[in-house]
Amino acid sequence: MAKIIEAEHSVFSMWEPDEIEGWPLDDEGNLREIETAARWWIKWNILCVIWDMGQMAVEYAPTSDAGVADDCYKRPSQIYVGAVEREEANNG
């Protein structure tokens, strides 16, 4: 049986609250920390936050990211053959 070939693609996105318009403030007037949200998740590179129970989710685009999604798949960050990491890839 032939070995399985795996490609790992790494992408990077970041959300900086001080650069996001409409990011809520706490009682002291400081930018609210994500840990104070009732619920939050990231899906399709969008940060979704329910700040308080009973509210609708607010969506935030990243303030910086790896670029166009298709570019993220141009070259894998790691390649494995038979679960063994390859030093370099011969993928043109």
C-alpha cells in the first residue's frame, strides 16, 4: 500500500481591538477584553462575538491576515509522507 501524503497549510489572522471600529468599552472606558464576552468563535476568518447573553453576534474582519485565501494554499508550510515530515518539498 502506498504511503499517505499530507500537506499542512498555515494561515495567520489577527484582530487588534484598538483598530476595530465599534469594539465595545468596559465600565471604565477601556476596550473590552474578549474573555468578558458571553461567547465568541472564529469561522471563515471572521471573529464572531456575542458580548452579552441575549444579544446578536457581532462580526469583525481581521485587522491583518495572510492575504487572499487562495494564496494560503499556494505552498504548504509542512509536507508529510507516511506521517514523516519532509525536509523540503519537490512541488515546483
